[in-house]
Amino acid sequence: MTQSTPPGTPADFDPVLVTRMVSAFGHNGALGTRYVAHGADWIELALDYRAELVGDEETGVLASGPIIALMDMATSLATWIRRGRFEPQATLDLRVDYLRGAIPERTVIGHGECYRVTRRIAFVRGFAHDGDPDDPIAHVAGTFMMTGAA
Amino acid sequence: MGACPTLPPYGHFLGISVEEGPLFRMPFGIAVTGRPHFVHGGALAGLLEIAAVGTVMEALRGEAGARVKPINVTVDFMRGGRERDTFAAATVLRLGNRIANVEAFAWQEERTKLIASARMTLMVRRAAGAGEE
């Protein structure tokens, strides 16, 4: 996602700063994703409701695509947080279960977690909700591959 | 364009256009960029979903009140998408009264050189008796 970011030492990886950087550019910038919170192996991002991201004009429900993009970004950042450094990587696959449609006008929160890393692969999971974490709108699972020399 | 499925606002947000087939085209641009010079995985996934849903809607064309809702999607990313048009098309594996199983594929230069694919399960709501089942 951000292979132009210079690799840093563990102490250098700042999820707040990196989220701000990747959110200022390209697709993430167009979506308007922003930082909410993070822990040792997770991060939460927010995606505000916008009419141009709607997938069903009749109901005003957000399209599923922006949810995937949000979760791709959140889980990707979670791998770097867990590793304590930036490493170039590519998404291998991502599965999303759409538990229900997001309620129109509500901000969607994407919680991404990296629960296992190997030398080349990072395993991630996460969920998205629109206000109540106990009533999620989507669950995701995926893998990333480190693409740098190793 | 009469024979092509209509796109939701999100499809226009990604800059997608639909051609006969239906074939879906997403030009490269800043709004779909991930890391510099490459298409964002989320935008690719969005294109694949638009192709999957659009192709099912096309198959349901003529059925008044038919609607679809995504249940889940699995996206495989095979190659980085470069700074050029990305195309996508989908195959409806099964269209039932309640469920549609769809596969969608995305490529750039050559249709056989896929950059991503998706398998999508959709909930279908259609008028009684319209499906095969």
C-alpha cells in the first residue's frame, strides 16, 4: 500500500503518522479514512458516510467495496504495528462476510488485527461496525506477503 | 448503454464504465491509487464486486423488483495493477431463487493474465417462480 514509505526501526513506526500519510493520498484519501485508535497488534480506522460511496440508491446503504478498502488498510497497518516496522507487502487474499448493511449516515469503524506473523506472511482478521462493536456489519480474514528481500 | 447494467454511485466514484458483455472498465487515476503507481487493492475489490453484482443484475434483467445483496466475497490478488485501464467481467455460476454464486476476474493487458479474482455469494430476491430451482 505504501511502499514509498521509508523502512523504519521499531521505535520509528508511528501508526498515527503513517495513517495520516496514507490517508492523504490516492484511494484512501478519496475515501477519507482516518485514525481512531491502536494497540500492540491492532488499529481502528473510521470511514465517514458519503452519498458517493452508496451501493444501493434505494436504501442509501454503503457499497461493500469501501468496507473492503477500509479493512484492507486497517489490517495492513496492523501487520506493521505488530512487526514494529514498515515492510513492503502485498495483499494475497481477503475474505469479507457482510453480516448486514451499514445504517445510512453512520460512520463505519474498521478494526484490523494481525494475529500471527511469519518471516514472509502476516495473518490478519478484523471486523467493521457502525457504532456498536457487538453488532458488527462485517467480518474479515486475510493474508499479506512481505515483498521485500528476505 | 441500454443493454448494460446501471452502476451505483460507488461505481461512478471508482470511475467505472460498462460496455457490452457486460465488460467493466476502471481507468487508472488518483482516486484508485494505492501505493504510488499501483491500483489500490480495495479499488480492485470494488471493481470485482461491481462486476459480480452488475452481471447478476444483467441476468435478472426484465424481472420486476429483483434485488441482490452481498453475503460474502473472497478476493485473490495475483499481480499489482499498473497505471492503465483495468477490466473486469464476471460469470454467474448459479442463479437460484435465493442465492447467486458468481466469479469475477480482473485483468489489464491480457484477459488471460489476471491481476485479481473474486468469488462472491449474493442473496437474490426475485419474484416467485422466476428462478430455475
